[in-house]
Amino acid sequence: MFGSIDKSKGLLFVTHDLDHSLRSTMQSMRHELEALDENRLLNTAPDDLKRYLVEKHSVTPITLLRDQWYADHEDVPVDVRHDPMRWIDDRSRPAIVAGERIDVRIPFDGEAELFYAKANTFTMNPPRAVIEKNELLLRFESPADQPRDVRALVDRTLADIEQHLGWQRPMIDAHNAALPGAAEQAISERRNRLLARSQRAEALGIPIRRRADAPKTYALPTVKRKAVPTLPPATTAQFKPEPALAMELYEHILKVVQDMALVMERSPDAFKAMNEEALRQHFLVQLNGQFEGKATGETFNMAGKTDILLREGDRNVFIAECKFWKGPKAFGEAIDQLLGYATWRDGKTAILVFNRGVETSTVLTGIEAVAKAHANFKRAMDWPHESGFRYALHSSGDKNRELVLTVLVFHVPQ
């Protein structure tokens, strides 16, 4: 077996098995999640936690920066006792002559430990080099009277190293591609287990004491990271489950809204004179037809009143604002209104933008610029739509209380 001695000898790509290291890195991600305080996990937005785990446990392949390489030259004494071209009486003793040393340094990006990782494809004659911080060092010494063709040796060694790095890359790419899905699944599974256990404990009616000796951390050999990201901030206070609108129902609500917009487009004369309130009433009629009269307009909630509010019991599960496009500033104020109304975890919201007479591209550009510049913006969400966007925003004062904002632009006849 190869060991740490290989590093001291300058042997590359032999010290440890890359496939095993990548599997250990994936397992380390799962162990870290399992060891995380349960309330902190439940109080952290799942996408933020996933992003942290992916950033921490992804592996950055090595890229040699050949355009930044440089060389140092130095006169040094050289031991030639093993030179077969020289007559040496006693080869057990040093035979020192005048010589020269040329150091060729090639900076690199990526994780230095990968220079010692053996891919599934390899050779029995690995290249040699020294790794110093973020530089690959190739050192060549020769007697002054027998200078070596260093450039040819450098090119040959680098070609060998690049070949080994090429064998590593598909393995690393596969690991990085699998990591988001694995992290999302692990988060979901543990959240579901904790919530189910919490419900059982609550039904028991007896206080539960946590073991003082419960394990909190795990350690496995993994591919070393250049930098370690920090865990998203979250409280460890007792997590209290809150109702959330399922994405399937959210999408259905939006479809009802969009179907109503198609009616507007097909009957322009009937809607061209309507203001925001009149247009909103038509959306409410359609929603109430689908949700048993639970959609209301002008309902007071938190900081003010919202245009469309869907309630389930005593909880607001969907909030939407209806606004004519009056420029970026007014749109930013509409976002602030929604944030003022949002009082629950994992909220679902929408802004319905009615556009009269403004170029569509101008409206869409303004919406995206304002949303992404907003202080509560977290990320754009994947939602392909030719006249709409979807974003994740956080509530004011708590980045782990997220709301989904879908913005839809409708053309209203003039």
C-alpha cells in the first residue's frame, strides 16, 4: 500500500484512492447533516442548508495555470556519485561537483490533495513533483559540465500530470453532479423523521429529555477543501411546525389566475376600461369558484390590506397583489407590501402586474432588476415562463423564513 512516504518522495497520484475519498466525502456530508442540532436544522431554510452542504463537500478539480509559470536558476553543488558516465572510486560516499538547479513552478487552481489521489485509470510509473501551497514544483539538478535539456523534461512531466488530472475529472464531475440531489434527499428525510418524532412525542404528553452524551460530530477521511463555508445562521430554539401551501396547490392557483388573464386577452373590449379593483374582482370570482369561497379581497393582514388573500382556517396560505405597472419604484413598494403581510414560514405569494401601453421588455427588465436588488432577495428560482419570474425572498429579520414570490405580467387593453 502507498502511504505518506510517497508524498516525501514526490510521487503523485498514488497515495490514496480517489473513488474511496469521494465516497467518504459524500458520506461525511450525510453524517454532518445527521449530527446537526435538530432544531437548528428545522429552523434553517432547506435550500440554504443544501447550498452550504454542496459548497462544503463539492470537490474542485485541479487546473494547471501554465500561462503563469516561471523558473528560478541557482548555482549549487551536485552529488554525481550515481552518474554512470563518471569514474567514482567509492560510490558510497558523496562526489560533489559544481552544478546548477532549475526550479520550474506552475501555479494551479483546485484542491492540492488531488495530486495524491489515484483515479480509476492510472499507470504504474507515476510522475514526480513537489506541491508547495498552490504551486507545482519541478526541480532539476545537473553538473555544470553536463547541462540538461530542462524544457523537454518539463513538457514531458506536465503532459504526464495532465493525463492523470484528466482521468480524475469525470469522477469529480460525477460526484459534484450527484451532491445537490443527495443533500436535498438527506435534508428532506431527516426533516420528515424529526417532524414525525415531534408529533409522536407531543401525542405522548410526557416531557422528553435529550441525552447529554448524544453524539454530535463525526469524522471521515475526505478530499481536503481549500476553504470551509459557514453554516447558515439559524436559531436552536424549539421548532414549531407551521402549515404551508403545497407547491401543487400553489401552481394550481396561478393557473387559475393565468386562465383568467387569457379571458381578458380574448375579450379586450370588456376589460379596457377597468381599474385594479375591478380587474381583481374577476380573479376573485374564479378563485372562489375553485376554493369554496375562501378567497377574499381587501382583507386586513399584518401591516395592511392585500388584494387577494386565500385562507385555510386561521392561516393565510396565499397572498397576491394586483398592480398596474407604474415603474420600478412602485414595483419595489409592492414587494415591500407583501413582506409586510407575510407572517408564516414557507409562504406563497404573487404579484400580478397589469401592463397598459409599455414595452413588455421594459417591464420584464424592470421587474428583474428590482427583485434581485431587493434587500430580502435570496435567489432566483427555476420557473421557465415567457412573461413571469419566480424568486425566493426572506422575511425581514429572519433569513430562514422564506416566501416564494411569483411575478406574472398581463397585457391589459388600453
